Amino acid sequence: GIRTRRTVTAEASESTLTAFAVSFWVPALGGRSLSTNARGAKRNPHAISAAKYALGDATYFSVLAQLGPDVPHIDGRADVFLDYHICFNQKLTRNVDDCYRFTDPSNGGGDVAKPIMDYGVVRTGILDDDNYKHVRFFTCGITPVETLAEEGVRVTVTEVEGE
């Protein structure tokens, strides 16, 4: 697991901001049923529930494997960034699995992000909750990768100082 301290110095003043960050890797992508663009059988409640639990379990056990039983806790508010590493090579991805490989970063929110937040960030104890009292900014991004083995989600939770 990665537990880092980073220092950012503002050039306009002499103040220094030190933020604590927790980062972990989820070696999985959510199923297609988590797509809000999916229709018909792909979007049925049972498929959605199964996909959420699968991604949630993968996230939870990944965090514990990387950070150990004493997962760092952030008191107060934090910024959360989900960086989806997705392979867009159709020769590799066509009919291979049921992974949801979205091209719009905003599609990384909602049902796709919720299991990662609930199981990886809250259930493990990094944050007490994922509501506005504990999360200031929630951001999603996409990093294209070349192979299926590189797919997954890098989650970074950064403490907000001074709030």
C-alpha cells in the first residue's frame, strides 16, 4: 500500500500545506450492468446488484491486501480521485469479459464508483462516511492502458487540511 505525505508550497505566500494521502489499486473494473447507458437485461436489478457486490468485494480485499489490517484513517474531510485504467484496444477487449470500459470520465461515477467508495474507502475505515461531511471533492479520470492486465482503478484519498 501507499501511504505518503506530500508538501505543497504556495508561491504567493510563505505558507506550506502538508496533506496526508492514502492510495490503493483495485485490479478490477465494474461489470457492464453498472453502466447507466445499458439497456434491457444488462440493467436489471439482479445484474446490477451482482456487479456491485463483485466490484465491492474486489475493492475491499485489495485494500486489506495492500494496506494491511491497520488501514490508515483520515479524520475530517478528504478529496477522492478515482483513476480508471482502461484498455480500449478492441482486438483485446471484444467479447472477452463483461467489464464496463467507458470513454467518458463522468461515467466513472454513480453505480460504478459507489462500490469502490463503500467497500474500499468507508468499510475499510479510511473515511467514516462518503457524504459531504467527509468528502469535499470526488473526481474521476481515465488513463488508457495497452493490455487487459493493466486494467483497474487507482484510488487516492487525500486529507483536506484546514477545514
